[in-house]
Amino acid sequence: MITSSANQQIKRILQLNKKAKTRYEQRVFVVEGMKMCMEAPRERVEAMYVSESFLKEEDRRKKVQSYSYEVLTDSLFRTVSDTQTPQGILCLVKMPEYCLEDLLGNTPGCRNQKQEEGRRNPHLLILESIQDPGNLGTMIRTAEGAGATGILMDKTSADIFHPKTIRATMGALYRMPFYIASDLPAAVLTLKEQGISMYAAHLAGALSYHQPDYRQPVGFLIGNEGNGLSPEITGLADTLIRIPMEGKVESLNAAVAAALLMYEARRQRGL
């Protein structure tokens, strides 16, 4: 049992929770809670930690009995937890590796597959400078629910492995392919060259969001919560679309806007 905050494993967990730089250097992130730990791909679980009180419940003990884990005192677990009411279990998980091609619905793993067999009709969410981790996590979760094939985002967006982002995904992070582009405009152009039509949610849009045909390969461009899309990314859109609103509201929450667009694509595709 680990009882001291001076333990190197404890120090590591704290650093991984607090610093994105540490997460990316080690290619590892922290997940908390029974659902997130049990849904993590087994081969990517690097370490598991549980609290003393966690092991007092038989059903919980049974769920982790096939794992190797370290036990922490309850007070120490509260120290390393990023939540107000810890469930008593957390894991260190290795980051997945995706490439841009994986977002198109091919078999993940950057295998550059050329065959069309089993390929899904691309349905992408493309994010520019999303700042709120909760918004980002919600969009990842919604993307999975709407049947999106992948998410493209830039490095100025919130960290996808931030504890708040991870919690908001409710496990979708393990299943939704994503690619963080160092050059978002170049990545968007690459996708356009592969026949993906780009639609930008924009106040200047002439078409209502339900009017275009989304049965073709599509990408939805969603911008920063406060400033929207930059002129450069807006200029890459094939079509500007708008979401009609009543009253004095000028725009919707970015995650809500993304949900409306992705589910409209799902509806049109008969899914």
C-alpha cells in the first residue's frame, strides 16, 4: 500500500494531471472512475490505482481482480484525484496514435489503406481554437453518438487529455479517432483534395443548416466559442451555413452547434 505523497508514483500522477507537457512527453494520461477505467483498452492501461475503501465492496473487487493495481490510502487517493467526489479508482492510459487518414473511416493505425472495402462515408468535425475542455469533451462524445468518423483539431484548442475533457467524453475518447494538426489550414486542404465538402457554421451563412446534402463526405467547421472561425479557415469552406435563432441570441454554444450539424448529417444518411 502506498501511504506517502513523497512516493514517486504519486508525484507522477499529480504531474500528469496538472501539466499537458508532462502528458505529451510521457504519452500517458490519467482517467478516473469505474466507467472510464473499465472501458479503457486493456492493452493501453499502464497502471491502475485504487483506494482502501474501494476494495471494501465485493462487486468492485471483482471488476478489478484481473488487473494489477496499487492500493492508496483514502486520504492519499483524494490528493491525487481531480474530482470533488472520487470513486476510488484511476488509471494511467497510453495515448492513442492516429493519422489524418484514420479520420476517414479506415482501419485506424496510419496504414495508408487504399481499398474501399469497409470504409465508412467520411463525416468529420473540424475544430479551431475551442477553449473550454468541457465543450471539447462534449463534442467528442456527441461525435460518436452522431456517427462521425473522426475529429480534426488544431493545437490552440483545449488539451484533449485534460481531466475535464476526458470526463466529458464519457469514454468516447477511446473510440473516436482524432488528429491534432500543427497546420490546420493545410490539413483541411488535404481533406478537401480527397473529396470532402466543407461546411462552416457562420453568422454570414446564406443557407440554413438543414438545406445542404450531407449524404456526401462532409466536414463541419466549428470555431472558437467567442470569436468563431478565423477568416482563413472560413475561406476554406465550400458553403457557409447558419443555424436560425429567435430572440436576441447571436450564436449558440459551440458544442450545441456541432451537435445540431452532426445529427442533421446522421438524419439525412438514414442512420
